[in-house]
Amino acid sequence: MAKNLTHKILEAHLMDGRLVPGEEIGIRIDHALLQDATGTVAMLGFEALGIDAVRTELAVQYVDHNIIQTDNKNADDHRYLQTASAHYGLHFSPPGNGVSHQVHMERFGVPGKTMLGADSHTPGAAGVSMLAIGAGGLDVSMAMAGHPYHFPCPRVLGVKLTGRLPDWVSAKDVILEMLRRYGVKGCIGKVVEYYGPGVRSLSATDRETIGNMGAELGATTSIFPSDENTRAYLEAQGRGDCWKPLAADEGAEYDEYDVMDLGAIEPLIACPSSPGNVVRVREVAGIKVDQAIVGSSVNSSFRDLLVVARIMEGRHCYPDVSFHINPGSRQVLENVAAAGGFLALLAAGARIHEPGCLGCIGMGQAPGTGQVSLRTMPRNFPGRSGTKDDQVYLCSPEVAAAAALKGVIVDPRDLSAEMEYPRVRDPEKYVVDRSSIIAPTPELRKTEVIRGPNIKQLPAMEELPETLSARVVLKLEDNISTDTIMPAGNKVLPLRSNIGAISEFVFSQIDPDFAAKCRQLGTVVVVGGENYGQGSSREHAALAPRYLGVRAKIVKSFARIHKANLCNYGILPLTFKNPGDYDLVREGAKVVIPGVREEIEKGSTEIPVEVDGKNIVTILDVSDRQRKELLAGGALNFVRKGLAA
């Protein structure tokens, strides 16, 4: 039987279950990726398991999110992560070395391998044909301890690419076209597999851009074949020996199909405040622009930055535009400099920052009040930039460069009247610096783990009670993101190792008194709409609410990673059987789930809930393993019980 590439890789790594869409499967994880915003909790979770060393074939801890050091907290966390990496056998990529997605592809990516990352944009490794999945940090802890990664077997959406991209259109426009078609929840429970003759026209870093932002579709991950472009990239990195060809079989079947003619795509832009709010650039042309940022989590490769440098060469950015460049890695910066792009960007008035996430996670680069910011980043959720009521647009490097030149949103094709489109090819041989990553050694395994005063152990969590009685502390609308639940930014993220302190900021953008209300009420429930928990994988959006007493969330539907994180921390992820019952629930309502422990133990899918004395029915759609975790009060409790048995 002809197989698609997704099923080939899943079959080669399958440890539990069957490849039937919706059924839980467990796969072996080859690579583990951690970053410092979520990696601290992941490392604390790993230490809590009592394992003496990582058991994946490779694990890498990156410091790329919280690199601004305004006090001791971030620096303390960096030292903790470095010493813990040395002690437990992880590679360590220090601050300034680059964004995890970019650096991992450069130095470690291998076609056909699986990777689990404590970052929702881990699927960027599709650029080198890895089946890479974003997850909560605790799931990554379990994988590092040698446990399979369990998740619902996805459906596979096959997207056939034909043609090639025209001038002034790039890979960012491909994923924006996917978002225009499917929105932010149209690919939940799916892997997006790209195939067809058009794939050959996309470089490895083009594919990384598309895979990275596939997370915004709600997809489990994305995958591209491993072909001559993959080999060229790996050989240019000095790692050609790890290349192998991978592709779907001729005539392979997919659960769903789509076709995209690359030649028909035009410049696109995602308007405030959702990656799914996509229109043609021409529809918003003329809007005044105050800030333009190229780089960070996505569109920070050599190709993307050098295209911008060539567009800006001999020109200067518009006086009213604050123009920023965020390289994806130290290597990108070195190679752009070697190609002459660094001086062109400086002369154009660009502010060139150290490699890292920076404004993508709200660490600096916040726009001013009422200002419009064009960014090549993957997300523009409300307030994510650090500015309340921000106006952030997502676009390609070409669109950002055109706006930086003209001071307004402009279709970059209009620049063809004054310049040729700069076609940039990746180097045949990159300038490669391997010295910045610290590899594990037997000697480093003797390192003492250093914990600063802000690093606290994970809080203890009680088992699920026989009957759950609570109050509805907050009622929310559709598409609530983890940024809304647990804000990022340079005020909040430095507290990521101290759950008691960071919990004070839960839902602070919506209700600054949320934490105080939880403390007053004791045990509480949160109610929400569709696609609850979209966006970042940050498990603080589950862990901190649990610390405050949230024991259930009742919504119309969940985003994949957040739902798994809720189970990991013992919060019941319930959905309304009848979505209309959402209207019956008010803030402050008394909620009773009688005999909930018995219902979960006997495998009930329908869970009766009393709301102010009225009976409604909710659905608990979780695996048998997740039921045991919920009963135990969380995954750590469950696993530690098993280890003690």
C-alpha cells in the first residue's frame, strides 16, 4: 500500500497504538528541544522524575527567549539551565547564539527523525524533513526520561504544490495563503504534508518558514520531503553525511487534499489581531507604518535577511519608521556580514539586534501607543507585543522592507519600478561556528546544578476529589490564546521558575483581580468558547491557574497543546455537549460535578455538571492514560507513583 511521508515516519517510531485518526498513539522521540521560557519548568519536571541522565539520542537546551537581563532573574535561570544541562547530558546553546528553531536546523536537524519541543513552533524543523511537534514542557520532560510521546493520531492533509513563486512573493506568503484558507483552527488534529513539483522550488529555509507558522493553523505539525534541496542545505552546513532521501510513495493517499499553485500567490498580510486575519497587501496599502521588524522566530534566515539588505542597499529607511533586524542565529549574522549585507542594513538605518526571539515574545521592541507595527513574526495576538491595543501586522520580509522604505504599507511589487527583485541563493558553504554550543561530556556530568533564589520547586498537587464543587471565576469568548491566559513580556517571563509569583499575572490582561478572586473563592472553574488555548505551548497557562485553584475548564473546544497541558496538571478539560449551554453559564455560578472521580474511573465520556442547580452535560474526550493523570492530580504524580511501585 502506498504510504504518505507522515505515516512512514510515524510507523518507524510507533511504540503504542494504531495509526487510526483520533486514536491515541505513542511514538519514540529522537530529539528533545527546550528553550528558556518553557525549559525551566521542563527541567524542573525532569529533575522531579529522579532520572540521572537524558535518554533521548539528543537533547538541546536553548536560551533564546528571555535574554534581556534587567535584574538577576534571567541570568540566574540561564546559569541553572546551563549547569543542569551539563549535569544531565544536554547540549546547551547560550544567550545570543540564536533562536532554537534556526540553530537546531543548522546544527542538529536530521531528515526522518522525530523531535518534541517545548515550543509551539518546533514544527519549523520540517525544513529538513523532521517530524517535529510542539508540546508542553512536562511532555518534553517525559520524553527526555525515555517515555513515548502520546497524542491523538492525526489526520494527514496533503497539499500539492505546483509552479514556483513569482518575484516579490516568498515562503511567508505561502503560509499566509494557508491561513487565509484554513484560519487558526482549520488544521487542528492534522499534519500538513506538502508534496508535488512545486516543492522543488522551495529551499530548506523556505520550508522552515512554512513549517514554523503551520502552528498558527492549529496543526499538529507539518512535513516536507527530503530532496536535493535538503541535501544542498545540509552539505552547506558541513553535515551532508546525515542526509537521506524521504518522500511519500507514488500514489500515496491522504485523509484530505488541497492544491496550491505557487505562481498564483501574491503578497499577503495578516491584519490585527490574529494570524488568520489574512488579506492581500493591496487591500491595506497606504496605512502609515511606525515600526518594521524582520526576523525572530521565523523569517530570520540568511536568505530572508539578505533579501532585505539587497532591497535597502543604497537607500535609507523612512524617517518615521523604526526599522529592526533580529537574526535567527549567530551563523546567520556571520554569513549576512560575509555577503556584504550587514553594512547595507546599517547604512539603511536598521537597528540590528543580537540573535533571539526579542519582540516576538514581547521582550522589548514594543510599539508606541496607537502605532502600526509590521513584523515577519508568527503571531499577532492582542497585546503580545507588550503594548495594549497594539496594531501588529504579519508579513513577508519583502513587505516589511517595502514599508520601511516608504513609511506606509505597500505592495512590494510596486518597487519593481525602481529596482530589480533581488533573488538570493543560499551559500554553497556556510561560514560555520560550532564553538558556541556546549556539548555534554563525562567531565561536565559532574557539574553541580546551581539554583538562584527565584527558582522554586514545582508545587505539590492534590488528587482529584470525589465530588468537585467550585465557582465560575471567569467566562471568556472564542480563540483565547495562551498569551491571554499567561502573558509574556519582560515583566512576567522572568518569573517562569517561580510559579507562586508568576501566577499573579494569570488573565491579568482581562481581569487584574483574577488571582485575588481565585484565592477568595478557593476552587474555581473557567468557561470559554471555541479554540480555547491557541498559540504558545507555554504550560504556565495551565500550571499557574492550577496553582490558583482552577480544577476544570469548560469550553466549546480546545487547542491541542493546551488541552494536553491541562491534563498534565490535573485540570479537567471539559467541553459542552450542547454548545448552547455556554449561554446558560454566568460568572459567579456555582458548579458541582457530583461523583466526578467515579465517572472518570469508570471511563465515562459524558460528565454531568450542575450549574446553579441546572443540569448540563459535558464531554471528557481524553485517553485512558490521561484519565489516570487527572485522577492522580497531574502527570508527575501519576508517573512518580509508577516509579515507586
